[in-house]
Amino acid sequence: MNKKHCIAITTSGEPCKGKPNALGFCPKHDPTRKTGSNESNQAKNRLNEVTKTVLRTAKAKGWDGNLFNKDTKTWKYASVTVKRWTGSSWVEGSFDITVDDGVKVSMQELTPFNPHGLSDLREAIVRELRLLPWLAPPQKQKPLDVSPRTKVEHLLKRFHKVALQLRARYENRATLLIHDEYDVQDLLHALLRLLFNDIRPEEYTPSKAGGSARVDFLLKNEKIVVEAKMASQKLKDKQIGEDLFIDIKRYQAHPDCKILICFVYDPDGFLKNPAGLSADISGKHDELDVKLIVGPER
């Protein structure tokens, strides 16, 4: 190829006048030179940013700074000289900069008998360099501030997994099996103890037919009441819904209840429409926030 000029077109729309290589492109427009260009540009930008920070900090501290040397091949090294008049003599020094995985700044005293202020300047430079976004240490993520309500709901959604795990005891040793609502309450009470200190069982009175009253759990500090039921042949969608609406009316007047979380345990699938039941119950009932969770999900 006997072209005298690069075959590329500049950003202004004019033919490039650079000297072409065998492919017809000047070094600037040669597409084969783009490999690794991103890494090179990044290294260049970082070295430039570091040297500018060093010079800017020196000027702010009253020093005259000069970029003495810069590596323009690998963009890893540079040297900056500084000097300052103390009123009777000059204090001079240099900083050798290495930019690789991080930044290293080495100081050399060019007036060893009068190094006054050089160490302070280096400390100021290091502080400023730490503010560069790509040098700043990664911020530790703060743990998510999980609300008490979220904790309770997560526990209830995993209740069935705990119940199943309790069945698998070594050598078939005795364990808690979930047969009725009271078993649900006992296990739920134990699990709530993992998350909350002040749990107050509240008996639902009056009891019926001489039987024990159902127990709900009041988290007094959190203003949450947790109520547990177990679906059965006699306690299905309609009856559970009616009972829950009665409970909602009762807790609307409770001074320590702002949130009512109802849990219906249905491992045997007695509920025909758990999603519909949940949609009917969950939501705002005047000032009381109600949530119904059916487990296990299906």
C-alpha cells in the first residue's frame, strides 16, 4: 500500500494526515492497537489523578511542587519535587510515587539537615489520596434493619420446616409432634423466644365447654400480637375466617396491639382457598394492621 496519509476520517470529517502503517492507519487510528487500551487509559488516569493530588496538596500547604518525572509507558511511576522557604533557608524534598494495586508514596529529604515540615506534608498527601474513590477502603455494609414484624413473618413462613425437622430425631427419640392447635402454640412460643425477650401469653376468654382457652402471644414492646390456629376437619376456611374477624374486633380495642399477625397451620391441606382467605383477612382494619399467613405455602 502506497498511501501517503492515514485512511481514517477524523471526528471533524476530514481525512487524517497522519503517517500510515502497512494497514493504512496512523498509530492513533490503528484498530489493532486498541487491545488493552482501556487498561492503559485507566492506569494513565489514575497516575495523573495521584500526581495532581500530590501537587495540589503541596500547594495548599505552602510548598512549591514540580512534576519531575512521569512513566508514560506503564503509567505506574512518577516523581514530584517540593520546596519551601522557611525564612532563613530552603527545605527541599521529593516524593516517589508508585501506582499499582494501590498507591505508595516514598519521601526523600533533599536537605537532610533541615527537613522541617516534609513529614507533615507526606501525611497530608496520604490523607488526601485516601479520599480518591478507587483508593477508598470498601464500605462495610450495614446489616439490614429488619423490623420485628418482618422477623415474625419470616419465622411463621418457616414454621413447617421446623416441625418437619423435629420428627427426624436420632434413634426415633421422643419429640414434639404437631397434632393440634396447642402443639402449634407450644412450638411457636419456643421459636418466638429466639427473637424476643418479652413475650406475654394472652388467654382468649371465655373458654368453651370447659376446655382450655386459646393462647395468643403479645409482644408488648413491639405492639404485635401473634395468633396461631390449626386447620382441621372441623376448622376450615369459613369457620377460620369468622373466628379471625371476631379476633380482629377484639384486638382493635387492645391498647398494646397495633399489628395482629395470624398464623394458620394447615399441613394436611384442609383449606380449600388459603390465598383467598389471606386476601380477605390481611390489610387495615381501622387502625389495626392485620396479616394472615398460611403455612406451609402451596
